[in-house]
Amino acid sequence: MPVAPTGGPMDDAELQRRLEDRSLPFDQWTHRAHVRIAFCYLKQHPFAQALDRVRLAIKAYNAHNNVPEGPTSGYNETTTAAFLRLVDSTMRAYGEAMPTPDSESFCDTHPQLLNKHVLRLFYSPQHRMHPNAKTNFVEPDLTAFPQPSKSSVHTAKQLLLSQTAEAFCGRPDMPLMASLDGLTQAEASWQPDPSVPTIEQLVRHIAWSKNRFCQQGFGSEMVVTDDSINGDGDSADLPCEFPCGAAWGWNLSAGIAGAIDLLQRSHQVLTECLERCSGEALQQPIPAPHGKSAANFFWIMLMHDIYHAGQIRTRRTLYRAMERSSRKS
């Protein structure tokens, strides 16, 4: 496994790249490295989008390094989001008075953040270690986090980035990824009626739509090439009334886990397309569905996530009701 260059510590770009491509040696993934990564993403993105990217990067890195998922190990949503909030608040409060051009100087200037027990000031152990806190962010019970300045003004692009991240993987009630939390293969494969797509097929549809429309509008590559469906997302194996892309990648990335992986990768493609757009480019039309402007396209796509999140939640409620009824009979 590659090691850090001998000329000194990794700079921000190198640290971020090695986390994302999983080449960072595991013994260098320290608490300081976590704080540095938080700083890097927050310098590049609004808070919600930074959290989205940190979450995806850490989960992929943990999986690559076979980190076990348990009550006290693996990815913890509350811990990650809480530390990101502290770093964000510190950057906002001290950015002008004590500017730090990179993450190393930020850590040196704010050593209070290098104490990994700092969250004990905000959370009781029972609250932070509650099972729900591992998968969903819970607010502190001892004292509130510092609030960002109300005077902050977001550009249209920043607002789009923030809302896109929230719709995909934000708070625990509405976003798309939250609707898939704890989903079993049995739930994902269930059909209330043969004319209705399964949850897994809905997930593949959402993933395909993000990736395919970005290919049409911005020239992005598809994350997988599936010759079994045509350019409109239709498959000979599914009814024509099923949503486009419902069979995308089923033989390349199998099961609901594979479908969710495609969804996350496709969402990353969409996010990167949005990040590359200038304010002027957002007002220009693109050759994709709903592309009367790039901004309109991205708004439609985030509403698409929210719509299907509600659909998936309803489907899971029906499945559980069916299961209860079956057990009683």
C-alpha cells in the first residue's frame, strides 16, 4: 500500500485524493486526518454537500479496509455530522480573524478540535451511543451546537448543491437514502402487483436517470455499460410501462446492495456536473430532459429524489402490513 511522500506530510489535495481512492494507509486515518478532511470538504462545498461527500468517502474507505460495523465501530452518522458542524462553526467564526489557508494550519490553530472527546461537551453517552444515532443524526442533549451566521447569503449554485445533498441524504425523515435505510432484499424484491415495479427497480430507475441525463446534458460517462437496455432505458425483459432504467445493471451490480451502489455512484456523477457549472452555465439550456436550463434540470432531479423517497416509504409500509397480516393468518 502506498505511503505518504517522504518530503513531508500530505497536502490537502493529496490527503483528499488518497481517502477517495482508498490508497491512504489505515494507520494514517487518524482523528487529525478526520478534522483535516472536514476542513477540505467544507472549503469546497456548502455544509450539506460537504457532509454528503464525507459520508460517502468514509463509508467506502471503511469497506475497503474491512472495518466492522458495530455499536462502537464503523461509520457513525451522528459523530461524523457533529464533528463537521464543529469544524464548520469554527471556520465561520474564526475565518477572518485567524485565517488558515490549509487544513494543517487549521488544525494547528484550533487544537481544541483535535481532542476526539470534545463531543462529550454536547452529548451524554447514552444519547450519542443510542442505536439510532449510528445511522441518523441526533441533536445533542447537553448543549446546542453553535449556529452558523444568519447573514450568510448563498448563491443559486450553493443553494442547489445544498438542496441536492439534502434531498439525497440529509435529515432522517425525507431524503432518498434515508428511505432505503435497513432495506432487506425481500422488501426490495416485493411487488404488490405484477404491473408495479419493485423498490429495487425504482432504485435502478433513479440511478439510471441521474447518470443517463448527465451523459446527455454534460457528456458524463455511464458508471456501468449495460447493453441489455437501450438509450431510452427500456429493457425487453420488463413491461414497457415500467420506469426507464428499471433493469439497469441488474446483471452487473446484483441485488439491492448493487442497485444502491449504482445509485450512489450516479449521484456522485450528477453532483460533479453541478459543481462544474458556473452561475452563467446554470442559466443555459442543456440537451437533456427538463433541460430548458441546467438549473431547472438539477431542481427537477432533486424533486425526483424526494418523490421516489416517498414512494419507497409507502411501499415499505405496505410490505410490513402484508407481513403482519401473513403472520396472523
